[in-house]
Amino acid sequence: MPDFSLEDSIISMLSLPAGSPIAGLDEVGRGPLAGPVVACAVVIDREVLPPPVAAALDDSKKLSASKREQLYEILANTTRYALGQASVEEIDTINILQASLLAMRRAYEGLSIQPVAALVDGNRDPGLPCPADCIVKGDSKSLTIAAASIIAKVTRDRQMCDLAKTYPGYGWETNAGYGSALHLAALRELGPTSHHRKSFSPVKDLLS
């Protein structure tokens, strides 16, 4: 289960005062065939975050949708966070990796507080204006990254549910744009929308 060990480690390594603001960053939506990639940057005040909530935080993929929604509502009111995203057009232009890093930078830039350092999920430094540690599977190790993963996941899922109302038939309200059997069948029958990633197969194949 994630804890604050990585946060404490970076504070110690940089000889920072206890409680210094450390940002956690994560993104969701690298794999779907449709929709943006969404990133979140979070700074947690340990004196404000309720201990039961800290104990419940984990990699968003390991939590049920209802649990994520419940935690999201609490995190939204007890942390400082900002969201960033990269559009489908940006994904198709600069590729999904660079779009993910761009979304992280945008999330970081949106924070109302200036972090002294950051913990980033994954193995690629997005290029932040502060010291940053990249942590593979960080959302299962760091509470700050786990919080970011939950907020980003709930935000993107809600976006895809809203898009599903305008573009019914693809099942985005349940598959969040991933290549489920329903989504693939709808792609063949209805064709791609403006929210599909044209650089991703099988969307690219349908357009060729």
C-alpha cells in the first residue's frame, strides 16, 4: 500500500523542512482509442487529509468506480490539485508519450502552490521546474501520486461519459474510450468521430 515514505525521502535528500510541499503527478488515458489524456498534480497537507482516507488511497486501477468517486470528493476538498490535459489533436501530432508529458506539465503549472519537488509516476521526467523523482508504479507506492491517479481517473471517466451522450453507440460511458469489443464494433459500423485518435490502430486503419 502507498505511504509517505517517498515524500519523506525526497524531503530528506534535499534537506528540506518537514512538511515541505511535494507534488505528486500521474496521468490517465494513454491507451484509449478516443478522448484526451488527463493528468493531475496534487499537493497533500498531511494535517488536513483524514487518516482513514490516506489508508484507503491506492492505485486508481485497483479501486472500484464507486470507491474512486468517494475518494475523489474527499480529495477535491482536502488537497491542492490541478488538472492538465492534451487533446486528441495534440496526441496525433506529437505522439501519446509526449502528449502525456505535456499534460503533466500543464497540471503542474496549474497548481496554486509552488512545490519544492515532485514525484512523478512512470520513468519519464516531464520537464518540471523543480527537482523530480520518476517512480515506476508510483501510484501504488506514494500516497501523493495515488491521490493524483484517482483525481485524474475520475475526471477523465466523467469526460468520456459526457462525450458518450453526444456520441452514443461506442460505449464510452463504460469503456472510457478503450478498445472494448463494443467500441471496436461501433467503430466498424459508425466510423470514427472527431474524438478518436487517428494515429492509433484500428482507427488509423479505418481511415486509410
